[in-house]
Amino acid sequence: MVAFAAVLLLGILKGVMVAVVASMLLLIRRAAYPHVAFLGRIPGTRGYSDIGRNPDNEAVPGALLFRVEAALLYFNVEHVRDAVWQKIRSTTGPLRLVVCDLSTSPIVDLAGARMLKTLHATLQRMGIRLQLVSAHAAVRDILRAEGLEERVGYFGRRITVADAIDEFHGGTSAVPPAVPTAPAM
């Protein structure tokens, strides 16, 4: 609509340039204020999705699950942090676990890693555990370089939200067993 109106008012070249600028501004805004989805279990499955879009999803008592639907970068970490803290403050009942699903965050920069590190430290002081799951390889690399694996525990690529909740409920461990090695001869 912007392109159509701009072309009619300003001519083809200037109208297209206005449309390009408007598109860039919309992309920057979307990247700066990504959707933070709070997750619930899809009834009858081990899957989890946005409880805001699917109100029939089941919340996990004692746990808060969230997914940032964008890269975690220096210009959007404050928005993400604020959204998570707002949800933590509004949660009724005792909270013992916060799960951050990184499956839709293809990139995490140093500011994003430090935000997660600070979130972990603050939650830990409150007696709440932070679990990171489904991180991409490049994301795992930067989080490990920032020392997060030593603090929050293993967050390999195969750990899912369902695995973290199983572990939280006392089921199977989210840490895969060690691969047995052949005995030395």
C-alpha cells in the first residue's frame, strides 16, 4: 500500500524508494521487538507451542517456558528480557524452572549470551533453575564461550522442551548418557 500510494503521489522512482525505506523500517522494527512466545503443552502430545495463540495448550505448573522468535541481538535483548521478567512477575504459584527454547533463534550475539547469563544468575538467586534447549550449533558455540554451559548445564542440540519438562518432573535426564568406549587392549 505504501508503494502504491507513493508511486501515485511521487512518481515511479521516488515511490519505489519510499517503499524500500518503509520496508526496511518495518524489518528493523520486527527484529528489534521480536515475538516472545510463552509455551504450553499441546494436549495429548509431547509438543509445546505458543499458549497465546493456542489457549487450549496446557501450562506446566512450576515452570515457565518461552521461545524468542528471532535472533537474540544487542538491539533486542532488552525487549526480550523485559517480556520474560514481566511474565515471571505475573506468574501465580511458585516457579522452579524457566526453559528458554532457542530453536527459533538462529543467531545469538555476545549481548544475547550475556543477557541469558544475567537471567540465569538472577533466577538462581531466587531459587529458580534456567534450562536452555534446542540451540543451533553457532548459538551453542557462543553460549559455551560465554561460560553458560558450566552454569546452566548441558544444552546440546538434541535437548528439547519436552526433555527438560520430563527431567523437571523427575523422569529421564536431559543429559544424554556417555557413549561407551571400547576397552583398551
